[in-house]
Amino acid sequence: MRLRLANQVRTLVGLTSQLVHDVDQEVTHERTQALASTERARDQLALVLSVTAAFTLLMAHRVWLVRNPQYHRATWQPWTRAQKL
């Protein structure tokens, strides 16, 4: 009776150990995938924010030029005069 019980305990310990090992591998794999996905999302966000910032600055500069045409003309007058020479 004790021998049979000892064999069953060893079998259960082995099965439990294998199950823990399998779950650990699965969790490690999913964690690796989650980290890779997070890095891709962070890279995409950095790209989107950079493009958005550049576009916003370009539009702000354009609006400033439209509202302040005297600065635009003053900037290009020496160039226009030099080309006429």
C-alpha cells in the first residue's frame, strides 16, 4: 500500500513539475511577444509624433507668413534685387 502510494506521489510530482515547466515556457514566450509588440508600438508612436510635430511647425510657419507678409517680402527682396542685376 505504501509503495503504491509512493509511486503515485512520484508520478504526481513528475506531472506537476512538467506542467509547471510548460506553463513557464508559455508565459515566457507570451511575455517576449508582448515586449516586442510594445517596442513596435513605441517606435510607431515616436514616428507619428515626429511627423505630427514637423507638420505642425510647417503649418504654423505658413500661417505666420500669411499673417505677416512684410517679413516674407523683406526676406526675399535682396534675392530678387540680386537676380535683376
